Amino acid sequence: MSESMTFKSPLHQMAMTTATDFWNDSCSVAELTYAIEHGAVGATSNPTIVLAVLKQEMPLWSARIHQIIAENPTWSEDTIAWQVIEEVAVHGSRLLLPLYESTDGEKGLLSIQTNPVNYRNVEALIAQALHFSTLAPNLQIKIPATAAGVQAIEEVTYHGVNINATVSFTVPQALAVAEAVERGLNRRSAEGKSNDHMRPVCTIMVGRVDDWMNAVVTRDNITTHPDSVNWAGVAVMKNAYRLYLERGYRTRLLAGAYRNHLHWSEFIGGDLILTIPSAWQKRFNASDVRVEDRINNPVRQDIIDDLHTHIPDFHKAYAPDGMTPPEFDSYGATVRTLRVFISSYHELLGLIRETFMLPNPDVR
């Protein structure tokens, strides 16, 4: 890369000069277009995101939703909602398809999330993931890093489908996901199947790690250094990244759920992915934060010690053996995030329900 090359923005500079990729944390057409212009190579979606996309870009979707309703008079709200979710995701994936094709599938992926209500149902997660994989060549399937989700991840990987583990906040979850992927890939290899197209990803929702630590501090009336909690998610991510490198996992880590610039700047230089909401992209692009390699800068030991000493749930998140898979579902950040995703899904159903009751906008 020429040293004289001009960059459109700090994120563009990062994308062009480091191993760190960034995605748009939405499948909104307008937001994804901006992100791609500044170096984004992927995107993601979930029920909360799709709901936001419909609210932002309903003029793009209103006629199509009415058409789906009219053409399928016996379909339930759930069936229609999932048809809409699928079409919104596929529509966004088309913007990334040229990149996917030009990089032989290495980049240009868009993640679509399985139904969050099925977080305890292995077979339902597998079935929906396999269905999603038929919708577009560059879709990556989000499965929660719950006890059932980890089992589903192995099976879906074995079937040759790229996964993105979500609802994930801890080193134990990230390790369980990576091990499940390894088992799936090894089963494929044992049967002579190629893994060349496999691009598995494991998300750590670093901002939601911080959120949970803050909630625990408030709930349990804990006094800790005010700076420490803002480093919790960064510490967890860096520890997971170190272990992934040491163990040679073929899964790539992804950081999501942004709360401050540490969730971007501290990961620059790592061979990982940052999925960044559009508002934070613009904020980072307008900032004077220097684009420099920080992934290998350790979080200060006094911060780690402070978190370990005062917040037991930090130990669960940070230590490789802090939790076992049966404990994943009841971890505070998991419960809170599933609540948000399921609530958004039900709100989306409500939007579809209201659409049933409105006259077709094309009929006067």
C-alpha cells in the first residue's frame, strides 16, 4: 500500500492498511451504501435491526409487504414476518454480492439471524439455518451461543453452512463456539468434503458486556474504579483473541454492540471483524482517534484485578473456564439480550399485524 494513498476516513484507512475488517451493523440500504463507500466488507441483521430498517425505509417495503399478505391469505403473522425478514436480508446481501464474488467468498457476507425464541431448540435452529443458507450465496447464519445453539453450530457447520455465533459475551462462549466449529469442520474433512468456502465467525457483544457489568455494579451496590467497567468488554475480547490465536481456531472473532471508541480503537490491527452501527461509523470517521495497531496492547493489570476483585460475573466472562455451556443461558447478558431480541421480534409481528389492518396503499 502506497504511503501517499489518501483515505476517505479513519475507518477506510483501517480497512485498507490493517487486517481488521469492518461491517455495517444493519442491512439498511442507505446505511450499507455509506459503509461500503468507506471500506465495509460485510453487514449483519437481527430482529431489532430488521424492525429498525422497516421503520426507516418503509416506503421501500410497504407495497411488497401488502403484496405478500394479499398473495398468501392463509399465512400467519409469523410466516409473513419471516418472509419479510428474509427478503430484507437478501436485498441487503445483493449490495455485497460483487465483493463476495470478487474475493471468492472471503468477504461480502451478510448475517441473518435465526428466530430468537428458539434459543433452546437445537433442531429448530438447525432447520432454519439450513433454510436460510438456500436464500442467497453470501448469507451467513446467526445462531445464539446458548447451550442448544452451540450444538446447532456444530451440525450446521458440518452441513457446510457459514455461521455467526451471536448472543455471545464471554470467553467460555467463544471457546465453545470455536470448538463446535472445529468438530463440524473436522467431520467434513473426514468425509472428504472441502472447507475452502467456510468463513465461520463468533461475535462477542463487547458493549453488552460493559452494560451487564454496570447493571451488576448497580444491583449489588458495588464500588469499583469508574474506568474499569468501560474496559470489561475490551478485556474479554482481547483474551478471547489471544486464545484463538494460540489454539489455531478457524473461526474469526467479531466485536459488536458499540458504546465508546474503545470498542473500535482497541481492536485495530487484529485479524477480526468489527460490526459498527452507522451512527458510530460517522462518529469515528469524524474523530481524531489515530488508526494504529492496538490489538496487542494488554488491558492494564490493575483494571483486570479491579474487575476480578469486585465483579464475580467478570470472572465468568473473562476466564476460559468461567462457565460451562449449561450456564450460558442464565448468564445475565444472555438473558437481557434475548429479552431485547424476542421483544423486537414481537414488535415486528405487531407491525405486520397493523399492516394486515391497513388498506393496500395502491388501492384508492
